[in-house]
Amino acid sequence: MLETQSTQRLKWLLWLMLLWVAAIVGRLAFLQVAKHDELLRLAQSQQQKTIAIEATRGSIFDRTGQPLAKTLPAESICVNPSKVPDVAVAADILSRVLDLDRKELFDHIQSAKQHKSGFLWVKRKVDPEDATRVRSLNLDYVEFRPETRRFYPRGQMAAHVVGTTGMSSAEAAVERGTGGIEQSFDDDLAGQPGEGRAYNDVRQKTYDVLVTRQPEPGTNLTLTIDSNLQYDAERALEDAVKKSNAHTGSLVAMNPYTGEILALANYPTFDPNVTLKPGQPAIGRSNLAVTTPFEPGSVFKVITLSAALETTQLTPDSMINCGNGTLTLFGRVIHDAPNERFGSLSMADVLAHSSNIGAINIGLKVGKENMYEYVRRFGFGRKTGIDLPGESPGILRRLQSWEATSIGSVAMGHEVGATSIQLAQAGAVVANGGMLVKPRLVLTRQKPGAAAEPLAQEKSQRVIAPETAIKMRQMMEGVVLRGTGKKAILHGYTSGGKTGSAQIYDFKTRAYTHSYNASFVGFAPVANPQIVIAVTLIGTSGAAAGYGGATAAPVFHDVATSALRMLDVPKDLPESPLPGLANSKVKEVGSDLAIAGLGAPPELLPGASVTSSSDITHPAGAVLSAAGRSQGVSSVTQPSIQGGLSASANDASLDRRPFLSARAAGSKVPDFRGMTLSTVLEESAATGLPVEVMGSGLARNQDPPPGSLLPPGTRVRVQFAR
């Protein structure tokens, strides 16, 4: 039967359909078999995404367990640019609610929309109030992502120590440390991030997350800082900066035996909870105590005299020619501080009255080689190694670069640059018996679920012999009792220290100004120091009112008083002054200004030093401290030294221990009656029994009486009379 035209057309259509089906089946087979792996990978890349799961950052605590930094949950706000109906309206709304730059936000959203991006961060880790306000707008193109944020519960307190965190970029998922302990111990605090697989729908919204590796929380750190002392230190420093019209200030309080920093303060300061906006100046964020060197001025005379005790035949009683306030050094005429015209002074009084001519003459006896060596020994010219970023080594020119007059400048604290942490470390050398200890800020590390691990203390190095340290403590006590540091006298405690005021060098006019770096380095109690404090105020003014004794010494007084109370240190002086003390007259002692400009101008932030202080005169004619002690007799008694008096300053094998500590309970008090002053002091030195002497002549009375037991932390008070 002949096929009709219609039948032929149907056959052709059938063959076409069969070919079409065969093509489809072939294509499906090709895609499902040959291209299976590649297409599966492409599908998973669209539907699934591997994400990092942020680990909880470790917390930071002070030594008492108070939190200084911790991690809290937070929300971040993002948008889907492809769903934004009107970019201008979205930018107007979000910039106003979230306090963002409107033009910058508009440009970002517009650019993402043009690139057909489905995700854009608007603001990370917003405050709960901001998140609530945005959520109430019910904008369908806005999304909220859970994150964490760093929170500092004490605000500004210890901000320079604790530091800050921040994002390295807008796309970063984890905050990193950007200052302080947060930066120095970032790897410990950060922990190990986990990993997860996020499943997205066709609109790229995540509907499920599968954790493939759990995050490991960061390590908790306990610092040496005491929050209560830190608060007192910051308040006292701020008050002093404002009263002295200084530009900035810094303070370091440390344990002289362990190097533990109990307080480290700077002014101005900042709140680490407040993030800097682009272009905003970082005012107050510099850790001045660690990063900013300055010319220390007369504080440096402690190093000069320590070197003299070890390298020359000079003793605290050696008479030093002070030239009536004038000295010609290598053809240059040098004058002492204004109104200071000493003919000769004992070396102890050179320190107490801060005679520049006396210090220069002592430095000349020491010699520039020995001077340079001891400046290095005390830790200047190199970093202390404290666990904070950006530490400055200070400034100490190589010996080959010294000029002829440099020995005179360095002897009184010019042509060198020191930081406050270096001054505290140097003060600890004298306080602890001659050992250079490394300042430390971290007590323990504690991994989640594990016990706290103490950080090992680095071995200290011997800098000066123990007997040298004892003599320096005696002389530095004299600075407080009868010299330029009387505002550092403590109620109920002995104290020692050194004032300093350094003229600031103006690099524009190439001249020294009448603005000063005012400093004080001190310790207490003298017999067994438990705290060392270095205070520096940069840019004080007002002549003598801006010197170290007038501005920095009172800060030491306030902070040391708080520290000794918090540390529960037994008092070593009577609770009340002796009769007649309250009505005693006060006279000014003189100036402590280290005359600048002997040699080349400094390559640093400069300084020179002046202080005024007062003597208190007893009606009977004896010069007394606020505790009623004789001017000429120190409260320090020198016990026998382990290893003998011939111990070398280089001998690092001598045990470091608190020297001059009170004898144990149960020691019987000897009979001092009838003895001369020198005999009593010799007996005290031989037995290690602390005494306090009053008057002159022969010992007539004593308290406690002979044969009684001496309570711990007390002294034998011996009354002398003719």
C-alpha cells in the first residue's frame, strides 16, 4: 500500500523525535557519567561552603582573679546587595542607625550590586542596642551573623598593659591582638579555629551548618597587675600631670625581687572598648613607660655613685670637692644648679643635695670606661624584655662616640635616654641587693580544662655587690630624709629614692628649654624593700614647682602608701611622730637641676633635673625626719653578707635574697645601754638586729628592754644622751 504524504511526514517526525530523545539520553549519560565528578564539585561549591568557626579568645585576669579582658557574643550586620531595591535609601537608613559614613556605605553597596554579589558586611560586632534598632526595621535584605567581640570590663584601667584587638581586614573572621598583652600573647589567647560546612539554599541563605572540627578555646592569662593598685596609680599620675601642667606621665611599680609589675600607668590613656575610626588620631594609645625614652637627669646619679663605690676608693663619707658651684671641664665652665654653692660635701650628701659639680667630680674618678660599663650593667641602652610590644632600648651612645665632656653629662643624667621601665629595673637593683631582674607581666597560663601553669622566672644577673647596694640604700634614704626628696617621706615606713628633673631640648631652636622631665625612683621599706616605683612626668613647667621633688615624689608617696597597705607590709616606724616634730620648722634645701648643654644635644626626648625639699629641725637642735630620726644616722643596719665583704660585682653565684630583713621572732634584744653610737651600729651590723637611734652621746634607754623578745617587723629604739 502506497504511503500517503501524511504518513511520510509522520515517519519523519517520529525519527526526529527518536533522534531528539537519543540526544537527550546521550547528553544525560555524558553529564551523569563523564562529567559527574566535575558537576558535583560545582554544585557543592554553590550549595556548600567550608567556613572557619571562631575559637573563643582566652580571658585576661589580674593577679587577684579580676577579669581585665573577656569574650562576649555579638552580632554582625550584612546585606544581600542583589536584594536591595534602592541603594540610596538603604545607605541612608543603615548609615544613620549604625553611625557609618553614608557615601562610603553607598559606594560599597552599589559596587557589590553591580558585581552581582550576594553578600556584603555592613558593620561587624555591633552593640546589642544597634542590632535591636536595625532588626526593628524589618528590612528583608539585611542579615545578622553571630560572632564574638572582645570586652574590657575595667575600661581605661591598665589599657596599655592589656592592649586591644582588631580585624586585619573587613573580610577577616578572627580578631587579632593589636597592642599590649593581646598582641604579645596573641597566639596563646587566640586558640585554634574550628571548621564547619555551611549549606545554602538557592538564594545563598545558610540553612544548616555541620561542624567538622571543633574549635579549641584560647589560653587564659593571669597578669602580675593588681587592679586596686593600678587604679590608685592611674589616679595619682593623672592628678600630678594636671597639677604640674605636664604633657604626659608614666609610672611603673614592681616587686624588686621577682620583677613582677604590680602597676603600669600612662597618662593620657584610652578606653580599649572604643574602636578608632579611620583617620581618627590615636591619642593616649602610646605606652609611654615602655616605648618613649627621655633624659633622666639627676636620677642617674644613683648609677654614678654605685660605680664609684665599686671602682674607686670612695665611700659614702668621702669628701667631694664641689667647687663652690663652679667647675672647669675640658675648657668649659660649668655651674651648679641655681643657688647651690657647696664647697665640699660627703658623697652621701652629694646625692642628698644632688650636687652636679660633686657628681661630675665623682664621674671623673670613675672614668668613662667604667661609667659606660655600669650604665650597661644597670640595663640602660638595651631592652628589658618586658612582655609588651614596641619596647625602646633607650639611648646610650657607644663609648667611641663620647665627647670629652660626655663623662660630665652622663654622670648627671644627660646624653642618655631611659624609659620608665628601665628606671624601675635600675631601682630594683639597689633595692634587692644588687641583682638585675627582668620585669614580668604574666604570672600563669591556663589552657581550658587544665591547671594553671606558672611562667618560669628568668635568672637574674648580679650587677653590684650586696654591700654596694646596702650603702646606696642608706644614701638614697638620706635623699628622702634631708635632701631633695622629702615629699617621698611615708607615714609609718622608711623610704629611699632619688629625684630628677631634666631640661627638655627643643630641636627647632636647638636649645634647652625651661620645661622639664620630672622623675622620682624610690623604694620602701629601706631595710627590706617590697616595692620599687618609678614616676616620670614629661613637660612640667613652673621652675622649681615643676621639678621631680615637687611633682613626681608626691606620686611615689601616694602609690607606695597604697602598695604597702595592700601588700600588708609591717610598718617599721612609729605610728606618730616624736614630741616637738609637729611644731618643727621647714626650710628649703635647694635645687636638683642637672645642668644641660655640656656636650652635643641629645638624640632623644631630653631632660634636666631640679627638686626642692625640706629639713625638719628638732627644738633640741638635732635634724630629724618625719619619724624623728637623726639626720646623720640611717635606719639601715648592715648584717653580715653571704660570701663575705669581698664579694665581686661580677659574681652571679651569690644568692639573691631580701637583705636586711628583720630577725625571726624569738631573738633576744641585747643590752645597748652605755654604748657609743658607733658601737651600737657595729653590734647591729654583726647581729642583723635593726635599730633606730635618736640623739647623740651614749645610749641611755632602749625599747624593748634588754633580754626581751623582738616582735617581727619591729626595731630596737635606742635613745642617746650626753
